[in-house]
Amino acid sequence: MLNAVIGLAKKAGVKILEFYTEDMEITSKKDDSPLTKADIAAHHIIVDGLKELTPEIPIISEESGVPVYSERKKWSKFWIVDPLDGTKEFIKRNGEFTVNIALIDNGEPVLGVVYTPTMKLLYFAEKGKGSFKQVDDNPIEQIYSDKADKLKPLRLIESRSHGSKELEDYLQNEKLNIIERVKSGSSLKICLVAEGLADFYPRFAPTMEWDVAAGDCVYRNSAKIGTHVSELRYNKEDLLNKSFVLGF
């Protein structure tokens, strides 16, 4: 099933790139976040493909609305999809946007695929099997990360588009020795922590479950022994995440 999900992510990525060099028609959703034709096209490819692959498993996609909690709370498994994570980065044409697909089982991401179309960069993970990276058609490599130590010099990765006073307050209050602050878009931030290229990722601006689930799966399964602890939980009554820090 993992290979089929990777195939859907790549297929959606190809479709997204068809819109990348065109004049973009941008609309706004109810929360004022941007929406493009690329978001919708990728949504249909992924959702239709998942319905064919696992017709018995329900799907939540950013672009399809969220079923009421009285229905969702009965689900033990479901797919959660962000067809184009980092729409602002897509509009800016900086390449830092991803396709995110995750399978949630009892509140935990057990399969995750993150694909960056412009870089042909793929991250994927399955619970208990590790986390992996592939660039284009090069060999697949397993990736690892260590738990960050607050007493050591640290590399912080942060959002390119969502800075916050809360983040600055957190860094000051924790008295962390930050030797580098790297900015990135979309769920690439979590994947770079999973790969060991950044030590931690604090997030105080709002995110939804579909923004983080696939990357969170990659992070959790990148531990050298066992799995990393993550404070993120899924299928909450409100899919809006509270602030979180991944890496410690």
C-alpha cells in the first residue's frame, strides 16, 4: 500500500507543476487562506486514488470539508490529506511546498508520505519500519535523528511565512543556545528535523492536523532506536492544533 500512496503523491505533484508556471488564479477560503486550481486538482487525484485503494477507510482532505465529530469519533482509521501544503510558498514560487498523505490509526500517524514536486524530493515512513528519503530516482536512504539536548548548541527550523511573538518569547524563556535559524515552508520543516538537518521545530502559529500528520509520521519513525515522542494527536474534536515543539 505504501508504494501506491507514494505513486499518488507523485502523480499529484506532476499535476501541481502544470499550474506552477501559469498565471495563478487565487481565491480565498473562509479562513482567508489562499486556494488555487492546483490545490483542487491534486485533491481529486489523491482522494479518488485512496477511495480506489482502500474504499473502506474514510478520508479527510483539506479541500473536502471535515465530517462532524459525532461521525469521526467512531473511526479507528482514516486518511488525512493536504493536497498542497504551503500554498503561500507555491504562490511565491519558491519551491517549498509539498503533497502530504498520512494514515491515522487510533490517533497516531502510522504511514506518512511527503513529496516536494519541484525538488523531486520524497520522504516516507511506516510505523515500526523507519523513515526514508529519496531524491528523484536515486537510491532510497534511511534517515535518522537524535533527540535534541537543550543544554547544547541548537539549530532551529522555523516557518518562512508564519513568525510569531510567541516563538520569540519561547526562545527567550527557555534560554536556548541557538547557533542557526533556518527558514523553510510546508511540512519540509518537520522532515528536516527527522533527517537531522535541524534539531527542533517549535510552532506557535496555527496548524491543522492535515498540515503535520505525514511529516509527524516521518519524524516519529526517524529515531535510531524505537520511536520519537510527539505531542501531536489526531482526530480531535477540533482539528486545529495547539502550539507544539518537535525535536526534544
